[in-house]
Amino acid sequence: MERELALEFARVTELAALAAGRWMGRGDKEAADDAAVRAMRAVFDTVSIDGTIVIGEGEMDEAPMLYIGEKVGQGTAPQVDVAVDPLEGTNIVAKGLTGAIAVLAVAPKGNLLHAPDMYMDKIAVGPRAKGTINLDAPVEENLKAVANALGKEVGDLTVVILDRSRHSKIIEACRKAGARIRLITDGDVSPAVATAFPESGVDIMMGIGGAPEGVLAAAALRCLGGEMQGRLVPMEAGEKERAEEMGIVPVDKLLGMDELALGDDVIFVATGITDGSLLQGVRYYADRATSHTLVMRGTTGTIRFVEAHHRLDKKPFWEDLKV
């Protein structure tokens, strides 16, 4: 993919963040998500790609979500697979908490896992710990292996885990091993990506979260040289069959980086909606707004943080998106 597309994709997440950010703390996660979806779709239609959503928010009958199978872009080459989460952290925005982002990943057709919107068990680390993790190993073994790779004691590790009752055994094992734990309410893409940035203070992310978020995080870690492993976890009727229809057989097979995000020709873009460990949230002023975006290309390994100043009165589509 041409490097110029990276900036085009940044425009997509920027407008989604600007639209969703207006709903911060207002208690309406559906409205925030709808604003992000409408903004993302509007800008995608201006980008010169022939894109297909392979990781989205739902199925065709669940529109106006950006659904699995939806075509995006102007229909011109290159043909690409697109993974999106217009608002990762709907509850975060609704409550005015930290860490919400608008995020997407793009790769050549066939290079991103086609997975339904269901749960996935995951473990993620940055480049220094690549090759040391095993989703099937006990928690204590993974912690020791990562600590050794990072030159730390287990007691110095920070593990990010979603604060859910299903993670009680993982949390107990981490505490018994002496690792530090950061429990998060929602949104596990950001902490998975943060494992590749030592200054973030995050060393490892583990636990069951969304499969779409798993593919997005794997795309980012592909750009960064990190590693993620995952396994789909069907929890509702029909999910196993849906995954099999999409080619994931057996459904419980271990998914490595080559299954989640194949090859280096990957672009990952995320814009902060609310403040987080890596990205600042959107700021609104009298005559403008600012956004903070992470742009990465796997082909070159380039990482860019883009601070943009937006004149909202000149922003395409803004009048249609205003609250």
C-alpha cells in the first residue's frame, strides 16, 4: 500500500474521534458510537481504496454499524481488508473516563483474520518479549518468561486485565506471583499496543475480550514487532457455527500473528477520544479542535504521532455530524 494512504486513514479516525468526543460524559454510549460510525463511514467514502470490512461492529442487518462485509472506499485499487472500531470504549466515553480511541487497521486482501464479533482469549507483549509467551501456558510461566525477557523481576511487571468476573483466576494467579495489576473497565486495544512502548508502563496484556479488538491489536503489534496470541471463545448460540462459516476451523485453534495479521504490509491508525496512556483525547476550543493520532506502517516500521488542529467550520461533513 502507498504510504500516502496512512494519512488518508488518519483523516478517518480523526473525524470519528471528533464526532464521538462531543458525547464524553453524557451517559449515552449509543449516541457516541453512532456519531463515530457515521463520521468514519463518511470519510472512508473519499479514500481511494477498494475496501471490505472484515472486522466490524456487527452484521449487515445491524446497520448503521460498519458491518462485516460492507464495502468502503471509492472502489479503486488497492483491494484491502479493513478492521475498524469507530469507538473502542463506548462506556469510557459515556462516563468520561480515560482510554477511548477511534481505531482501524488495513492490510492487503486476505491478510487480516475474518472473525465474527465474539469473544477471544488473548495474550499480548511488546517486541522485547516476542517469542516468550504461550496462551496455553500457566499464568505464572508467562509472567516469568516475560520478566526474564525484559530484564525485570516478576514483581516489577505491570499486567493489564479487563475487570470482569471471568478473569478471577487470572487475577488471583498474577497476585500470587507478585505481579502488579492494572484493571481496566473497557477497551483492551490500547493496553495491548502499549506493551510495545516501555514508557507506557504496560508489560503484558491478558484475558478474554472482543475478537475484533484482538485483530486490531495484532495489526498494531505487527507494525511494532510485538506478539499476540488468541483463541476464539464462543459464548452464545450460533457463534461456533458462524466462526466455522468464516473459515476458522477448528474454532478453538490457537491463533498466532500469521493468522491474526499476516505480513508486514499493514497500516494501523488510532486517534484518542479521551486521554489515555499513549494518546491525548480530543480538545475543543472556540474556533477549532485538536486531535492526537498514532499512525504506523508495518512495511517500514515507522511510528508517527500526529497532532492535528482542525478548523471545524471548514471540516467536511461536520455540520451533518454536530450534536
